[in-house]
Amino acid sequence: MTWLNSNDYDRGYNDGYNDAMNNRTKSYNRSGLSMKFAIHGQHSLETYCEGYDEGYRIGCRDKNR
């Protein structure tokens, strides 16, 4: 992904998945730690949170298999 693209879904997904697999509680603390957020603002934040939620859900499912 380029910095010109405001979609931060993939980074959110990976963070959420890793948190779930490592038994961490949900935390959106890393959502604003991206150059995409600094450049694009709200849209990158929203897509990060969507990706994080989905990644966390899938991580919980995979961990409990």
C-alpha cells in the first residue's frame, strides 16, 4: 500500500489478529500510529478499526481451534 491510499485496513487486521492470538485484550491504541492517519485522518482511522475488529475475531476463532 502506498501512503497516498487512506485505507489502513490491512494494518488493523494484522494488529487485531496478533492481539487475539497472543491473548491480549482489544486495544485500538495503535490506530493513530501511522503516517496514513497523519496524512488522511478519519478515513484511515475508520478502516484501521474495521480491520482490527475483523482480525481480532478471526484470531480468536483460529486460537480456539
